[in-house]
Amino acid sequence: MTTRTGLLTVIDMQRVFAEPDSPWATPRYAEAAAGVRSLLPAFGDRVAFTRFVAPAEPEGAWRAYYEQWPFALQPPDARLWDLTDDFADHPGHVVTATTFGKWGPELARHAGPDGRLVLAGVSTDCCVLSTALAAADAGIEVLVAADACAGVDDDSHAKALHVMDLYRPLIRVTTVAELLGAAG
């Protein structure tokens, strides 16, 4: 079964957010991953994974950010930036960026002519939010699978979902079940 429209964009399902001893661990990563795994078959080859990586040389306000998080100043091929094992071998496209928001020419090219992104992943209150807002500004319809996302904590997750839902009809917060029901 594949969806009629849209590109499932799986945001930053990486070791740095999954491993409990990471300074950037996302407490409900496993729950978000389960939601993502449920969505993958419905999208077939219409899947893109994103990876957040540190820049070689932080510039501007990013310098202060990495002064706060120096552990993250590792090259793009460092283990912490790898997709977790359950997604590493998936045949989807991989978009790597040094920014929170992943919307840009590469993701736009994969979104194709129907102009719809279905977002899932981590963290709801950072990279998912940043990607959703930029894509919506570009005129892309964005659906956020709330139960296939996780935030830095439950309160931040809920607040980010609320903020994104304020952008209707450009951004709509939905669920895995609603998306799978629409896919049939």
C-alpha cells in the first residue's frame, strides 16, 4: 500500500537523539520510532531521512550554540550522526544539513510536484518545527504525525504541536492512524 501523495520526511532519527547517555537524548525516541516504522510501508519509495550534523566551522550565532554543546563538534561521519539501526538500511533518500530546518532545494526536489510533506521524527520542538515552518512558507502542504514525533520533553512536544497547528491549513497536525487511513 502506498500513499496517493506526499513525501514522508523522517527528521533526524539519529543515535545522538536515541542513546540515553547522549546530552541530546530524546526521552520518547522509541515511541516516535515506532510511529515512523508504522508509516514507512505506506510511503514505499516516497521517503526521505534527514540528518543533523555539526558544521566544520560554526559561524555567527552557531558559535555560541556549539560553545554550549562542544561534544557535538564532530565530523559528519561520526557515529553520533548515524541514523539508528532500525532506519540505517532503509532505501529512502538521505538529506544532511547543518541547520535545524531541513527544508531546502534538496528536500524540495524529493517532495515533487504534489508539494506535500508528511513529517515525523525528532525533535518536535526543534528540527521538526523548523522544517515545517520553512516548508509551509515555501507553499508546501505539511502534515505532522504527532505520534511519530518526540520532543525534548512532553511539554515541549505538546507546545510545538500546538504552535504548528496554529498554521492551518498550511500545517496540519495529524496521527499515524489518520495518515494510514488516508493512504488506503
